[in-house]
Amino acid sequence: MIALTFLVTGCSSSSDTPFWFLPEPEDEIVRMTLLQTTDMHDTVSGVGSFNDYTPGSTGDDTVQGGWARLAAKINQVKIDRLLSGALVLLVDSGDYNMGTAYDMLWNTDPAPFRFINTMGYDLITLGNHEFDYGPKKLALMINRARASTGGFSIPIIATNTVFDGIAGTDDDDLQALSGSVIINDYYVKTYSNGLKVGVIGLMGKTADAYAPNAPPVTFKSDYENADVKAFIQGKVDALRNTEGVHVVIALSHSGVIDPNGTPSGDDIKLAENITGIDIIASGHEHRMTNTVIPIVNGSHTSYIICAGANGTNLAQLDFRVNMTQKRLDEAPTLTNHTINDTILGNVLINSMVQNMNDTINAILALLPPPLNTSLETIVATSSLALDDPGSAREFGLGNLLADSVRYVGTEASIPTIGAFANGVIRGTFQENQQIAFADLFAIVPLGITTDDTQDPLLPGYPLLKVYLNGNEVRDLCKFDATIMAYQLLFPQYIAYFSSISGLKCTYTGTTVNDARAYAWDDYTCSGPTTSIPTGTTPLYPVVIDKYTMDMLLTPSIQNLLTALGISLQPKLSGGTVIDASNLMEARLDRDTGTPGVQEYYAWSAALKFFTDPGGLNGTIPVSPYNLSERRLVEE
């Protein structure tokens, strides 16, 4: 009972076998349970309306997930499996950071590390969004978590993560945590009955491509590359042959596409190219596996599962390990536990969350108007459902956010364009939803500035005002038209589709016939338009976020644009082409009367547009966000 009490509070150590554990006699077959979460994205209060979340009761809200409920289910399954005589391993496959207003605690007591430590996770790995703030700030987060009350001591497995090894670069602090401190190349967990579990942690090629702020950290992420295959195979072989493990598990932030149909993606490639991995606990693609995916590679079979995303599901994989033969005794079985309002939240975690809420509200209260608010404050009501279409096409929520960034960056009488990429949008609004600030922030939460002098230093990619000529404005439209035309063949580029504001494009196939600007103050798309002429002058202001600009400057996207016959070379107001060295000069200044740059972020732009009397004044209207007035018109 004492052991169970510690387990329920999430403070027990799972480094040993329970005292009632007995292996099955034949060939010392050991029963194990792997519990997996992944892509939690700081969804502390679940997915749904923030003010509706009631973890202290059941049957009265529609919110999915929530850490108090997730914690209760983890503890329940742990107890059930331990009492049955099974060993339990609790893991996470990355992207626990970045996604909600709880990111505001990043440099004090980071929420995900506190939850992971309190719940007694055994092992975790790194996802691409762990690097959104860059490796230096990731190291700061980990160190602040280690120094906080209760500390942080969960091993982070980062097998194919490569540090540059050069003193004085931005990955020094993270590299200092590698080895025996907190970040491990691989890990061997040994139970008192002699069972050894070997674990590797991987970042896949697709996830790697979505980590533009990771350098100088790099990843051996292409599982079809001969050198990468040899590297990862060497780690698996070392676990099996040198460390003598009985089972090998990969915490892989790589992903499976269409897991319940025709599975593909980086984790399928991993299993096809590396032999000896028994279980791949997948992450990144946010796709829950309904059943185990077996991948046969020679005489070995790897079994792939994924819990999904945002803490809305807990994956339970039950399997048996033959200790004599060092292999799985049979195919594992998967049970998915939906995390919803049927589960009464864990009291300890709920209290922890309330403390976090108070801390964040204290931060928000100190911000200048109109940014001073609270998590619970209603900032707008949506008159219609604003969903993510899951494809590359014009949609209301994208247009709304493009309008938001244009609203804060436009100047009287000067036609301005707003552009907002699909990949930055992280949620939806429901019809008649009372949108709290926490709900708004969760739609556009990602990133942080590289200007550490911002005070306070809050999450959010800075907004930039860049300039394009008439030819490039048309190419911006052509880029969207091309992505729409070829999205079935190249779905990886859907995230780059940009909703636009202040601009109307007509196109046929991938050919842009005309580009026209709305009046500077027209957000209804109902007024007259002015044709944007071809040529290299004049220049037209475009407001975008830094993440989109970072991605645009990557060699892979520039090569893609060249192959498509598209030229996008954003410029400063004087005509100088923007590159990494001068990008921060393009930042949009929130307060030109104060020395320095007071940055705007996507969430702060949306907050101003939603609440400003000159903007939406608290109501998101049906038109034009029901697409009654289209901005992309196919002829």
C-alpha cells in the first residue's frame, strides 16, 4: 500500500521491479507494458474551450485531454499492470513543448518538464518543437527545470542528435548536458530481475526539416542514407551485443503517415532499414495508431505505435519478453485510452496547474495595453466555425489570421498584404465559442524572438514587415496555386500554403492572371481593388512572421522555388534583400515612440485585431470568413 500510494502521487521510482513481481517460469518470460504519450505540446488544460475545462468533475464538458485527467489514467493503468505482475515503462516521444499559453513559463519553471518529472516518466526524447527557441534556450529550459522545486531528472535520449563540437557556439550549453548529465546517446534500463531494456531516441528527416532553429545542432535523420543507416544500426547492435539488452525500444520523433490505412513515413523507413528494434514509439505526425503496425525486416519484426497528440490519448502496449532468447515472445497488443471528461483529474496535477495559471496571469497583468489580460478573459465570440481544412486551400481561419497581422502592420493609405502560413496554425474555433485569451494563444503559440533584450521575453515569433515587387506579389500567389495543384503528390508542402490579406488573386491552374490590392482599411473584401502591375517597382509591404521567413530562406525552399520558376526575395523598405544577417531589421515595431523595437507576435496581433474597436471589436463575423468573398479566385 505504501508503494501504491507513492505511485498514485506520481512520485515513485519505476527503476525496479515491484516486490510482488514473479516472471513466468518457461524461458523466463517477462510481461511488460509500455505507456506512451507524444506531441503533448503543452496542452495542460486540454483541447477545447479553456473556460469549459473542469478536471475536478466528470460529465460536464467536451474538452479532450488535459494533464490532470491524463495523469489519473497513467496512474490507474500503472497500478493495474503492476498488480498483474507486469513491468511498466512510461515514455514520451517528443514535442512536449510549444503549443499553449503555458509556454510563458519557459524560462522560470517550464510546464512540460515539471509534469514529466512529477509523473515519474522513465525516458523521453526530443522533438523538432523542442528546438523552436534554439538549442541555447532549450538548454536554459532544461536547466531551469532541474533547478526548480522537485527538480528534473528524467533521462532525455537523443541518439542521432549531433552537436557541432565547436566552443563558443549556441549548442554549447545543450552539449554540456549530454553524456552522464541528462541527455543520453542511448539508455539501458535494468530491472532487479535482470531484464535489460535498451532505448534509443531519434529525430526523423521530416521533423528535422521543421526545426529551422536547431543549428548548429544537426541530426542524422535520413534513414535511407547509407551513413545514417550504419550509424543507427551501430547503436542498436551495441545495445544488443555489448550491453546485452533483451528488448530494444526506439522513441522516434519521425512519424507515420496514414497509420490506419496504408502506412508510410519516416518510421516505416526506420523499421525497413534498421534491424533489431523491437518497438518504435512514434511521434511527430499527430496520427494515432488504432492497431500495432508490424514491419518485417529480414528475420526481425518491428512493431510501431503512436499515441496521437495533445494528451488526448494514452497508448498502452502490452508485450512479453523472452529473456533467454532476447526477443519478444509474441506480437504485442495495443490499447488506446481516450482522455476526456469521463476521467476525474488527478488532484496533485490539478493543483499544480492552478499554480501555473496564477503565475501566467501575473505575467499577463504586467503587459502594456492592449496586451494586459488573463487566461480566462473573453476576447471575442466566433459567429461561425473556423476549422483547419487539412489541405492547401483558402479557409476562413487562415484569412482571419492573415487579416490580424496585416491589421497591426498596415499604414493609412498604403495597401499592405498579410500572409499567414498553414503550418503556424495550431487549432480551431467553434461556432458561438466564447474565445478566451488562452484559446486565442493556442491557435498561434509557436516560437520566440532571438532578441533577448525584449522585456518580458515572451513566446511568439516576431512579425516582420518585408517588401515585394509586383512580379514577386504574383509569384506569392503562384506559390499558393502550385501547392494547391500538386498537394496530393507533395503533401509535405501543404504547411507552406499561405492565407493572404489585402490581396485578391485570380489564377488558372498554376498561372496567375491578375493580382489586385484592396484598400488599406478594407477587411471585408467587398470594396474596390487596384491592379498590382508587373515589374520590379514599386515595392509592396507584406507582414509575415519570422518562422515563415526563416523557412523561406532555407536552401530546400529556395531550391523548390527555383524549380517552380518562382522568385521570392523579400526586401527591407530600402530595397536591400533580406538574409539571415539583416532579418531582424524587418521587425514590426509595436510602439515606435519607445526606443528600440517592441515586437509584435502572431498572438498579440490577433489579440489587438479581435478586441480593437477599429478591428473586430469582440465579434468574428460570418462574412468574409465564410468565404463569401474569396481572395483566391480560380478562373
